[in-house]
Amino acid sequence: MVKDKKSPHTSLLTQIRRGLFSQFRLDDDQADYTQIDTSIRNGVRMRGTNLWVLVFAIFVASIGLNVNSTAVIIGAMLISPLMGPIMGVGYGMAIYDFELVRRALKALGMA
């Protein structure tokens, strides 16, 4: 009995697999490392728009506490701009940039 080395099913499965891998490949959407670095460093600052959003998030959280509404408090947490400093702390620790960690912790402490 001779085995068929290339059956039509194998070819079809290979094409499906290649098609799926090409659809789920992440290389096309990957940002440049300098762009990521700049974005995280800019997100650490608690000035301008971030500061205003923080003020309004505090206002919304205060209303939520006054009316005893968990949903409003969670909404205030969602609109607060604290993710930038949190990412700054993690990124700074990952790349051993302790100046970035210090600035991010300062921004978190101010918030």
C-alpha cells in the first residue's frame, strides 16, 4: 500500500491554516517602539486636559458618594485619567527608568 504524500485534504487544510494565521497576525498593527515610549511618557503628565478630566472625575465621584450610587462611583473611576501614570510606573520599572517612575508616582500622588 502506497501512501499519497499530498492529498487534497492536506492542501485545503494548509490553505485554511495559512489564511487564518494571516488574518490574526499582529505584526501589521504593531506600533513603533519610539511612538509607544513617547505616548506613555506624555500620558504621565497631569496637566491641561488630564487635570481637568481628573477634576470632573472627582466631582462625579463626590456626587456618587453623596447619593450612595455604586454605578456613578464606577463611572468616575472609568473617566479618571489615572491610567497614564499607572502605565508610566510599570513601563518605567520595566525599562529601569527611575526618573519616569518618580514622575508617574508624583502624578499619582497629586491625584
